[in-house]
Amino acid sequence: MSGTGRGNFGAGVSGLGSDPYRDWLRQALTPEMGERRADQLVQAAVIRRNWPAMQRFGPREVVAVLQDMYGHLRKDLGDARADKWLESATQSLSLFMQTAPAPVKPEPIEPVRAPVRWGRRAHDLPLLLARVHNETALRSLDAIRATPELGGLERAAEWDVQATHAELRRWEAEDRLSSMRAEHARAEMAEQVRSARAQERLLDLTVRELEGEQKFSEAARRRGTQPSAGPGNTSMSTQLAHNRLMLTQTRAFLTVFAPLADEQAADVAPLVPEIDLEAQRLSVSVQLHPNVLRARHTLNYAEWQAGDSASTDPRVREAQEALAQVEKEAAHLLQDTLNTARQHQMQFSQLRTRSQELERRVSQLSGAGGDPLSLARVQFEAQQLRAAIRVHADRLLEALGLLDALGGN
């Protein structure tokens, strides 16, 4: 395998045509598989994903093809060398993204909407505002392209479109996340009610058993076959009182919350995608972050204003410093979110394995006619695990949604 160094992928490729990201991709793939196979891989990716044949590529399309290439290299060269290649290619793509704005997809522009009356829910307003900003940026770009005197501003306007589109995408994802969190809350409440029901059964059986043991002990004392007092009797009384208290609290919980929960929501297992979070490369996501794109637009606009004196203009220097700071903040935020997703994925996998073992025990006890208390104890533990699994699955899905909202792929 050749060309694992960053520079070999053409981060500063010159002479690119009207589809710079597709041209960059060809130059990145050609050293590994030759020009013909590179074109075939790109074409196969287009067909498999139902992309328009002549669609201009952007960062997301390039990342998808790089992942295809990564799959081929893993089979041919092994995981270690494929991982090294993908990391280097992604870092080089990140450098290229700093110089080439993503293409503006030809989409019909809706007419500017009539003013929206105040009174809508507050969380709807950022999404409405993002849509208006994106429409305005698209119209501005069209106007600049139609005005020769503003030709030097086109590049900054392209970054503006990309930034407003990323911001729109972020708020659309936030809107989806809001609905997702509501669904998760309902399912988690259903799991809590199911856990409370399992706990009520266990506590009821435990109280009955302790009451039976206490009656037997009192009868033995009356017959004189057992001392009238002792540590064992005190411990039994304490256990009985404690379990009665817990049973009362559990029933009070069920009285309030059982009517509010749709317990059928707990019957639907969470759908967690099989995703290798260790293979995520954040450098591309940082460059797609809305705040980074906005800062890059500001820098390009400052450079246009400065003209020939851009290298010494304080506005350009301030914009460069602001861009570096925003990139650093975006990297930290994305890394924290990715770490959160990894932690929940690990907990989900571990708890699922334990849950499968407990479910087998429940099945064995049920089939073997085990005593009710032992069966209730295992059923309660299994239900608690199911509830914990759902929480980690939900938090993982929310973290993945947030990664997507922040610029992830």
C-alpha cells in the first residue's frame, strides 16, 4: 500500500475542476488502486446509494467512498494498515475542506414565508430562523454570481451558504432529538412501572414468607421449644418492617404512575445500530461543525474586505484567531460527545449480555417449577436490567443524534 502520509492525498491539490471534491477523491484513491479502479469504486458508491449520476461531491459523499475503500483495504491488507490509511486520508480531507467550500446543491428556493405570529412554542423558533437564514444566503449567492462587480465575494458567500445549511441541519436534528427524547422518556417510564410491578411481587412474597416465619417462631416460643428473645427474632422483625415499608412505597408509586405510563412501550426493544465508534475520525466533523463554517465565512469575508492588504489587516488576523479557537472548541465538544456515546455503547453491550443470562435463568426456573419467591427475585433483577439497558440504549442513540447535529457523519 502506498501513500499513507498526509501530503500524498493532495490536501493542497491545485487545478481541480468544477467538482473539486470528486477530483480530490480520485487523486486520493488512485495511488492505492489505479485510476480505473478508483473511478469504478466511485461509480459503484454512486449507484449503491442512489445518488444522481452527475451530482457534485461534497465532504459527506467523499467520506462515504473513503469508508468503502477502507472496507476493501481491510480485506486486502489487514485492519492495522487500513486504519492507518483511513486516518491519514481523513486528516488530509479535513485540510482540503479548509480551502474548498462544499458545493451548493441545486434545490428550489421557496418563497420567503409570511411573518409568523409570535406565540409558537419557543423551541420551534430557532428552526424557523435557520430556514430563513439559509434561504437568504442562497439568494445572496445567486445575486453575487449575477453581479460581476461582486465576483470576489462569491467564495465568502459559498461559505455563508454552507454555514447556514449546517445550522439548519443542526436545528432539524435538534427537532428530531426533541421528539426522540420524548419517546425515550415514555419508554423509560414504562420500564420503571414494569420494574415496580416486579418489585411489588417480590416484596409481597417476601413479606408473606417473613410473616410465616414469624408466626412459626412465635408458636415455637409458646411451646417453649425456642427462646423468647434473641438476635434472630429482632432481625426478622426488622426485615419484616422494612419490607412492609418498601411494599407500601412501591404500591404508592404504582398508584400514581401506572395510569400515566403506556406499558406497551416497554415491549418494543430499542433499535441500536451496530456502529464502530472507535473508528470515528473527528477531523472531518470539526470542519463540518456549524460554528466552524460560520467562522470560516467570517474569515473569507474579512479577506475580501481587506483586499490586497489581507496579510496585515487586523480584521483578518482577528478572524483567523477566532477560527482557530472555534475549531478547538468544536473538537472538544465532538470528542466529549463521542466519548459519551462510547461509554453508553460499552454499558449497553455488557448489560445486554448479563440480561440474556438472566432471561435464561427465568426460563429455567419457570420450566422447572421453581419456588415463587426465587422466580420473583430473578424476574425483578431481569426487569431492572432491561430498564438499565433501555436507558443506555436511549442515551447512546441521543449521543449519535447529537454527533450528527454537530457535523458528524
